[in-house]
Amino acid sequence: MNTPFTSSTSSTPPVLDVARIRADFPILQLTVAGKPLVYLDNAASSQMPLPVMDRLRRYQTSEHANIHRAVHYLSETATAAYEAARITLQRFINAREAREVIFTSGTTEGINLVVHGWGRQNIKAGDEIILTVLEHHSNIVPWQMLALEKGAVIRVVPMNDAGELLLDNYEALFNERTRLVSVGHVSNALGSINPVKKMIALAHAHGVPVLVDGAQAAPHLALDVQDLDCDFYAFSGHKLCGPTGIGVLYGRAALLEAMQPFKGGGDMIHTVTFEQTTYAPIPNKFEAGTPPIAAAIGLGAAVDYLCRIGMPVIAAHEHALLRYATEHLSALPGVRLLGTARDKAAVLSFVLAGIHPHDVGTLLNQEGVAVRTGHHCAQPLMRRLGVAATSRASFAFYNTLADVDALVAGIRSVQKVFA
Ligand SMILES: *Cc1c(COP(=O)(O)O)cnc(C)c1O
């Protein structure tokens, strides 16, 4: 069936109508340095479409009040919109229940919530936590802080030169002290799609729960936390065409119920005396204080927008961009692609022979092309690759083959400057 965003005939799969889509993203009409903006920094933050801005404006102009605490009209309207957003997010990840969806400020807070709420209760001296060499600092540093506090040990799954995790080595890491696996679904630096479903099954066979860092997967894949069978899943709104300051932590209800809250305050309690406090049921137990109400509602609108297009259609379009970009970048002399996993999201990390990635980014900016340069919050991975930094082009569904051509032309002109 056609959505307004796709065209197809009975014999071809739906194809994204990218021109239609781009009309929803006013920021893509900007010029930078006199050139049309080519935005290829989507792995850091994606852009927001008009329907999300319209929803935020409607909320602020006619629905805003604090939630959960009053019986007046606006408070009830805001509460209903906030809880409706939770149900939208529940459906988006196919969670069993809406109370398994905790609103956080982003992936970082979601992981920290598990570290403090689950880790401090369940991890003791000598216990082991399994991470992978591909992790973002957000999925390393909080565990290291916990390991330091408790005297626990971090074990790291290695990868091959293509950026694929080595599952035999992963399996060999398990022993009777293993307490948790925390793994990224998609690498932000290389684009590798990790075999998390297999990794989760293996961990469960050892009785070990798994947290998935889904910051890079949520915007690009159709998610199903029940099918993955993960115990926790964290992602951010701003990489999903939503606002900053909002994210989701999914947790299995039984685990969340057994966990200690990470933040104390209003709205997360049942009763309070100076002697003791009893906590509210989930999800409120983990949402102390006034939450980012507008941002949560905006994220709900962003997810509605993505679902109207269809995540499989988005994934197919981005895969076509990845293939085209990989083909053209690898054909350029002096370009080395890092990360050539068979299963990849539309992220291209590269270095140019003899040119510092920072100069690559600066000169590409003069061509209107926005890429990110640096260590991508993955210094251990950079060390494994033997580079200090890379340039990274990361694509979203509103990017086009012409954007890839602009990147290729931009790289050529950078190389000319240094020739
Ligand atoms: C961006 C990112 C994070 C951190 O997300 P925040 O929105 O900054 O909290 C964590 N992990 C991965 C893989 C990311 O790409």
C-alpha cells in the first residue's frame, strides 16, 4: 500500500519520495558558505520535520501545564498527551506494556539509570561486565565508574578488521562471574550492525541480562524488543528527528520493578515521611521531578512521522545510499574506508591519505558538506583501528544520491588543496 511518502506499483517495492520528504525539513534548504547545505551528520543529531515543530507549537500554545498533579483542564490535557506519547513509543519498539517505557533525557541517562538502578544492586567485587570494542563512551564510562566503585571487572568483545564482533571470543568471555552484557546495536563510528539477537540469546543461556544501546539503531531499523528479547534498550530522541533532552529506556517490567530508583524527588513516590518513602509503581518510580513534557510529546510526533513513512522503507532507502556511497568512495584514490561490516547502517568513516580529518571536515564545510571529524566518542575503537580520528558521513532517509555526489566532489576538492 502507498503512503503519501512513497510510490510503487504492484511489481516494485515502495520507493521513498525524497523530494516530498525534504519539503518537511526547512533546515535542509539552508546554504552554507554560499553552497546548498548537504547534511551528513545524522549520527550525531538528525533534523526535525515540520509536523514535529507543529506539534510542539500546538502543545505550547494550547496544552501546556505540569502533568500528573492537578485536575484542571490544561494539566489533564498535558498528562494525556504525555502518556499518549509513551504509548506511541511502546508501539514503536513493540514493548509488551507502556509502563516498560521510561522517559529519560537520552541514551546516556538511560544507561546511567541501569548502572545505578540495577548495577549497584546486582554487581559486586569480582563480578564481570561484558562490553564490546565498538562501544560509545556512554556505554563504557558509566560501567567503568561502577566497576571502580565495586571492584568489578570489564571484559571486552573484540572485532575483526572489517568492524564485525567476534562471536566465538564473545562466547568464551562468559563464566560464573558474568553479571551483565551491554552492547551497541549499531556502531556510531563504523555503522556495523551487531548481531544483538544472537548475543542476547547466548547471554540468556548463561542467565545473564543484556542492555542494548540503541542510539544508532532506533532511527534506522524496525525495532522489536520482544523479538530481540533484550532486558533493557536505550535510545535518544534527537537522533530520531525529535527534540534534544528526551530519550527512552525500555526495561522488562519485572526487572524495573525490582530496581532501585536512580533519582529521588516529586512524582516518583507513593508516600513520604521523614522516616521513609515508598515509591510509585513503574514508570513513575524512574521519572522523578517534572519531566521534559514537551520533548516527550515531540518525540511521539517524530515517531508518528517515521511510522507514516515506514521504517522498512527508510531502511531500504538508506541502504541504497550506503551502497552508492561505498562504491564511489572506495573508487577514489587516497581514500581509506574504515568499517566494512557485511551488515551495516548508512555510516561511512574514512581517512584521506596525508590529510588530517579535522582539515577534511573544515574544507568540506566550505563546500556546504557537513560531516563529523574526531574520535566519535569511541576512543578505544579508534585505538583498535590504529587512527586518532576519522571523518564520518552519516545518512538519513532525507539524503539523496546527489548528496553522495556532493560528498565525493568535496573530497576531490579537499585532495586538490593538499596535492
Ligand atoms: C549518540 C550516542 C549515544 C549517546 O546519546 P546521547 O543522546 O548523547 O545521550 C550513545 N551511544 C551511541 C551508539 C550513540 O550514537
